[in-house]
Amino acid sequence: MRNKVRIRLLILLLAALHAVVLFAGFFAPYDAKEQDRNLPYAPPTRLHFTGATGFHFRPFVYAEVSDSDGYREDRTREYPLRLFVKGSSYSLLGLFKPDLHLIGVDDPARIMLLGADAFGRDEFSRLLVGGQISLAAGLLATLLTLATAAVVGTVSGLYGGWIDESLMGVSELFLSLPWLYFLLGVRAFLPLHVSPVGTFLLLIGVIGLIGWARPARLVRGVVLSARTRNYIAAARGFGGSDLYLLRRHILPETFGVLLTQAALLVPLYVAAEATLSFFGLGVSEPVPSWGNMLAALQHYSVLVSYGWLLAPAAALVVTSVIYGMLADALHPRRS
Amino acid sequence: MKAIARLTLVVCLCAAMSMASAPAPQPVSQGEELARVDSATGRYGGRLVVGQRSEPKTLNPVTATDAVSREVFERLHADLIEINRATQKTESALAKSWKMSPDGRTFTLKLRKGIRFSDGHPFDADDVVFTFTVYLDEAVSSPQRDLLLIDGKPLTISKLDQYTVRFSLPRPYAAAERLFDSFAILPRHILEKPYHEGKFLQAWPLNAPPTEVVGLGPFRVKQYWPGQRILLERNPYYWKADRENHRLPYLDELVFLFVGTEDAQVMRFEAGETDLINRLSSENYALLSKEQSTTRSQLADLGPSLEYNFLVFNQNDLAGKKLDGIARKQAWFQDQKFRQAVSAAVDRDSIVKLVYGTRGSALWGNVGPGNKMWVNQSIPHPQRSPETARQLLKLAGFTWNASGQLLDRTGQPVEFSIATSTSNAQRMKMATLLQDDLSHLGMQVHVVPLDFRAMIDRVFQSFDYEAAIMGLGGGDADPNPEMNVWLSSGSTHLWRMNEAQPATAWEREIDQLMNEQMITLDYHKRKKLYDRVQQIISEQLPFIFLATPNILAGAKSEVGNFQPALLDHYTLWNVDQIYLRNTESAGVR
């Protein structure tokens, strides 16, 4: 019973995470591509409650000004945090073009909760919008993998014989591939001048088609054991076709395995997208993804000077931990 | 465990290395015509450690093509006449004096008497003749051979007596004495045999026995550890002395550590493992200047370099290349107004600020403010103006649709890609800024990061690119090394390679001007010709010039006579005069 609550809680958390990312345009105060060339590497904006005019329940910020040794707050004017402000327009689910943002401050102040990157772009907005690419890549690639795995595993388990042997042979080949190098190699062979959408789809294709081997073997195992059960033999005896048996009896058996695999694969694939983008092989500028945002940290001076740019790494960790806990809860270990 | 074992080994090695002493400088003898330097007098001893981005490929100065090898072997060899990196003027080196004939076609060089190679063998005119015979030999195919050809004809060299040589040029050549700077004089007694046996190309690999790698430079090879480091020791016979007639160099040893990347160079420097950093990015410079007091270092910002970074559009002849997509876009690229519009839209100040952290300069031509001798001051520096850009595009027949997209005459949206090399973070940043600048004009620009080799192949060979951000220059301040870029037949005529004929009238004019400045001996006349070249380039914009970084370098505070310069090699050019103020602490390291 306790486990069920845990699963619900985790699913709720995941739903919240995905919802925030899905409606990134609304939660992000700025356009992820908008450069403020006066604020490169601006540190995270501090929220204040007390200032020259005393204590406020509504937090406020100061405008950042740069001088010879970095940034300081211009304390002459306070800019209260506003809710539901009009700002740059963004695309919502590809259907609407609203311009309403959850939070914002008046110009010339900027609210950069996680600071700015090298081009003065708001890191927080980029983190949310970048999550769209990263999480969508993870989810879609997982779907692709599991669909492939389900088909291969079922066919293999159901028909056996040479079909089984050859399919499993191929899966062994895929299991023995050195992942990262293979991905780098595959990406290098693809055309270089492709649109961000094209790159994104390629990325999903490459990541998704490479990991099908392990879940396929698991599905095959389930199908194999299901096939020998008495009720299946009975159903077959009553004249049930292969398709009927699959739909009615065998596929439902594989459902649990696929779900657990999904919870394991999503964070893995989110990380795979980040790895490829980190090496400059994923979606390219100015579209953010967690991986290409982290690529800036390849430079030592950036890594040691601008800690807030590590935010996408934190987001990756959080996502992986939640999915990992969910996988654990879905498939409790028997002690 | 393995790491500890390795560390112990390194520590032992270092201890062993520091115990082995370098040879003492030979006492100065009567007949030796030493060169005197005028820098501050230093003290003998110590070892200078320099981090290098990668391992050199060879110690053979004739066949080397990479800059890293050059960094090392230039410390082992010397030239007849050298360019003083600080003053950018020529100075006597192995040739104590030279004379040009009035018609500018012959150079007579008097060599220093009584000086010796690093193995003690005396140096004379035979070595010089041998050296230039090798450099000019087609079978050796030295990358520097082209420099010795004028109008496709080689210069000739003859020995007048044991210490006099004469160079005859097929026609006058401006600033010809600057040429000698990059030709290392070879020891005939060592290399003549392999040369006659046809084995010259294999001579002097990195693992050659140190006794065989002989030169006239301030240092000679002591030991080489593949993949790790190369250790040089003092050349006890070196031909320069300080003000007090002490033979240079001051340093006992010079070590090049192969560390990999610029970031690794910085980390090693911070950790105190290296003493000197040759070229820093502005970000690393800012980082090191914050830690200046704790790392006890001296940093130098020398102002704008001679390098120029630019955007180039592919205007190559693509007939028979199966690149129809690119060929269609060339209608825009070949339109001067289109290029001018792009140039007007570029926010150069932001490039300087965001890419170089204000340690750089905006560029509007191929010669930047760092090259005071040759820059054309009258070239206009227009501020960024999207309005001007829009007007120019309108004049050229471009229109905008309802959503602000730029369309060409045929109604096609203007969309192209900019290739950059992943190995250069600064140019990648420029591409992102340009992408944003041009999006305000309604152009859709994709940034394509490419591996350096893939990029070079596309730009020089396959022409399978639309636009690219690249950098050139930085060798010498003189216009002559720029010939291969601006002559329509030049090997680096990037926007339109392999031209049989100049494709445009202005390219023809540049050809004439460049060829004329090459044979004009008077500086003011040459300057006038080169000013005109710069003017044509800034109007026609075969390259959209962006910015140039400052030369930034750093060294520990105990490094004396640290005088970095704008010309390559920025910090080690005067390594014979560099010394360590506190040699005891340097020795135990």
C-alpha cells in the first residue's frame, strides 16, 4: 500500500516537472534566444525584501550595472516583482502565441533567477525551454525504443527457431556496441546543415534505435514464459489466432516490464541527448537544450567563474533521480 | 595506486633532471664576433617550464608545417637576419651586416666570424649555401620554398669568401631582408650526408639522438619523453652576449610540457607547474588576473594582434560540383550590396565585448590598429546600422514578407549557414552573435560547428559551405606574407579559389597593386599602394571583417626580461635573454 502512495507521489512530481517544461514560455520570464549584450555572465538576480523604503512583502530587485570588476546592483531604484506580466510572445503547444509570463520586472531591471550566459541570455528561461528539447528527446526516444523492443521481443519469443536466433544475435551485437562512440560516429555521418527540428528528429532516431536490444530481450523472456502457460495452450486449443493470443494474453504480460524499462530509459536518454549536444552534435544555437547549455562549461574559466551555469546539470540529476525512484517503486526488489 | 606510482616516477625523474647540470657557457674568445643585446642583465641558472598545447611533429625546420614544431625548433636554430619582435624591425643576426645593391636585386651579407654550432663546429658561408640549397630543392618540398621564388624564379646564392655570401634576386623585392627571418641555418657537417643520400626528409625526427640535432639557436636538445615533454639545455657556444659580455642564454634549461589544451595550460600555470603562458584567451586572462597575487604572476596585454577574424561567403565557381543549393545562393553572396548590408548589421562592439571581454578591437579591414606601420587610417569605421543594412538590401532588390522574413528577387527566403571550427571557441561565439544580428534583418542563419579539418577541407577543397568564420594573419606586419590571400591566384584567396583570371575588375586592380608593392622599395610608395588595396577590400568586402583579439600573455613574477611582443612567438622570441630572478627556488622544482 505504501508503495502505491509512493508511485502516485512520484508520478505527480514528474507530471509537475513536465508541465512546467511544457509551459516553459509562460514560466520563463524572457525569450530563451533574447540576448542582452550588456549583461554577459550576469550573476543570478537577488530578490530583496528590505531596502531603502523599508520592508515589503512583495520582493523586489535592483538593476545590474557592470563596472570594471564585474556587476553590482544599482540601489537607487527598486523594481518590484510583478505577476502575470506581458512580455515577448512565445509558442504554446505550437498552437497559440500568447505573451503572458508568470513573473517579470519593469525595464531596465532584469530578473535572471539563474543568472545569464555568455550572451546575456536568461539562464532560467533557457533551462525551462531547453528542458522541452531534452525531456521530449528522452520521452520520444524511449517510446521508439520500447516500440521496437516490443515488436522484436514478441516476434522472437512467439515464433522461436531461426527468427529468434537471428534477432537475438543482432541484439547481442547492439548490446556490445560502445554507446557513446557509436553515437558520435553515427551523428558525424549525418548531414551537417539540418534545421533544428531535423536535428532533433535525427537525434531521437539515433538515440532511440540504439537501445532496443536489452528491453527486447526482456520482452522475449516474458513472451517465452507466457507461451508455455496452460491457459495460452488452452486458448490456442480453442482456435485463438496468434494475433488474438498476443493481444489478449501475451502483450498485457509484458506491460510491467516495459513500464519499468521506460522509467529507466527516459533519464538515460535525456542524458544521452545532453551528451551529444555537449559535444556539439545535438540541436544547435540558438535553440537551447540542457546539453548544449552545458557545453559552455567545457571551458575552464567559465566552469570556475560562473557556477550558476551548472543549473542544467542539476536539472539532469533531479530528473534522473525522480525517474530512478519511480523505476524502483514500479519494480520493487524482493529481498 | 597506479597514479601514485606514476607520480613517484615523475618526482624521481624531476629530481634526477635537476641534478644533472647543464653545460656552462663557453668563455668568450678573442676572434668571436658576438652580437650584443641591450636588455637588462640577468643571472645564470634555472629551468623555465612552458606548457604547450600539443606535441611537436618534428625538429626538422625545413620540412615542418605546424606551428607547434616551430615553437620548439626556433629555440634550436638561428637566422641570418631576424625581425626584432618588439620593434618589428630587422636586426643583424648570423649576418653581422648586409648591403642591398641600388637596383634592389642583390644582397651581400657579411657573416659573423668565429662563432660555432651547438656541437662546437665552426660556422661559415658553406653552411649558408648548403641551407638555401636544401630549402630550394624541389625534392625536399619545404613549405617555405615559395618564399624564395619571385615570379616563379628562385633566387640564387653564391659564396664570395668564407664569411661573405651574395643573394641575387630575379627582380627587386621589397623588404627582402625580412625573408631571412624564417630560414633556420643548418649545419652542413651534420646534414650534408643524409641530404646526398636522399634521406633528408627523415632527418631530425623528435627522437633523433640529441648529439645529432645541431643548430645555432640559444638551446640544444637534451632529452625527449614521447607524449610528455622535451628538455632543452643551454647551447654553450651561442653567439649572443649581454651588455657585460656574458654569453647568453641565462637559463640552464628550457622544458616544453605537452599539456593538450589552453585550459590545461592555464591549470598547470595556476598550479605552479609552468612558468609562462604564450597566448591567453581573454576569459583565462581575466581568471588569472583575479589570482595574480596568489599565483605571483605578471600578465601582459599587448593590444590588438595582427590576426583578423572575418566572415567569408562562398563565391567559388561551383560548375560541375553538384552543389546547386549553394550555387543558387551565390547570387546573393556575389552581390556587393548584400555583403555591405551584412557588414552594416554586424555589431562589432558586442563581439569585442562578449567574445574578447573588451580585450580586442573591432575590424573594418584586413589591417588592424595593431599594425601601425601599414594600417590605412582613412578607412571608415561605420557604426552598426540595421537601417543602412535594410536600405542596401532594398536597393539590391530584396523584400520582406508579412512575418519579417527577407526574400530575394525570386521570392526565396534568405537562409544560409555559417560554418565555424569547434576548436575555436571565440569564433563559435561570433557565429552566435552574427546569427542574432542577421535575424533582425530577416535572414535565417544556421550555425554549423565543424571539426577543424572538415572545415578546412570544405573551404579549400570541396567548396561545400555557404559562409564561414575564419581567422588569418598574425605572421609578420609586412604586406608580403598577405600576397597569397589577396592575389587572385593566391593559395588562400578564400572567397574564390583557384582563379585562372581575376573574376572582377577590382580583383584585377588588387593583383596589380600587390604585385607592384612587392617590387617597390620605397616605404612611402609601398604604403600608398597597400592603402589602396585596403580601401578596395573594405569597399568590396570579400571578407566581412569582425574583430581581432589582443595578444595576452603571462609569466611568473620571477621571470626576468619577460617582454612579450605582438609578433609570433609572442613570449619566447627573446628566450636567450629571459632569466629567473630566484634561481634557487627554480632549481629545486
